Amino acid sequence: MWRQNLMVLCMVALVAAVPGTLAAQRPTPRARFERLDARSPSDSVLQAYFRDLSFTSAHGLTDEQALMVGEYPGSARYGPVVTIQPEVGLVHLSPEAFHQGRVVARIINHGSEPYERLGLPPNSVTYWWAEYYQETHRGRSVLIATDAADGRILRRLEGDLTVEPDSMRQRYQLAVARWHWTTSGERPCFPCPWGWCGFVLKF
């Protein structure tokens, strides 16, 4: 009996040692609004939704980079250090949930320099809302930048959601977010039901 109790205690300790493990048992919560764009919902409604979310800072599940500023290779240089953290329930989202839209990650600009390619103000926390419509193979994104100190919403930047097929995606058991490098700058990405989903700015 004592061996069984010891095994149970070890399992509990193991789960507790993994940041976000218990919270990750639920999918990312659905928003209480039907549409997110440059004007709706109100800032106060968005801020209330953000408080329902939980993001992991666990090593290996997040990604931190000094993002590229300028054009590669001629004028490229290191810009602000920015971290992307997935919402812990991201890995449990269904295609139907993506059709409704969810916040999939937050992006933290640690520096005093903005990153204009993604509309990231200095010293900010930006929430990434993503939608994907499987029947039309089209998606959209909204980046909602907030002040890191007081949570005020500073700007909303609309973009597209691209999908790159990836046969490795089934191996992810926890939520993951990554920076994918391109010659025009880093792109935030996460594994979704169809491969890797990424943000692309509308031109």
C-alpha cells in the first residue's frame, strides 16, 4: 500500500512541476463576443476576456528572439527582444473552435524599441487572435497590443492566417509557439490542426 501511495505522490509532484499542466487540461476559453476587428468589441470587453486566459512560460514551449529590423541581408540588424508564449489550452482546440476564433498566444516586447512589422509598441504585451475557416482555406488574425504596465489597449492590427502543412504536428502534447524566420522578418507561428499556422500582415 505504501508503495502505491508513494507512486501517487510522485505523479502529483511531476504534474505540479510542469508549468501550466493542470490549466492545459481545458481548451482555450471561447470569447463572449462574436466578432473581433478594429472597432469591436470594446476595449473593456477585450480586457475582461484576456483575464480568462493563461499563458505558459515553460522552457521549450515558448520562443524568445531579438527580432530582425531592416532588410536582409543589406540593412538587417537585431531589434527588440520579444517573447512569444502560447495559451495553455491551445493544443486542445478543434477546427470548430478556430472557426469561432481564439487568442492563441501573447507576444511580449521587453525593450524600449517598437517592432513595426507586427505593430508591437515598446514595453508591451500583444494578444494574438486567430481564426481559420477550413471549408474555404482562409484565415485571419488580429494583434491587440496592450501597455505592459496597466493593460491599456494601444492598437489593433489586422492580418491574415497562413497554414503550412507539417507531418510532425501530431507529436505536440503541450501548447507551443515559435518565431519562424523569413527574409522579411520573423513570423509568429503555432502548431494547429492543419500544420503550422502563422501571422501575415495585410498589405
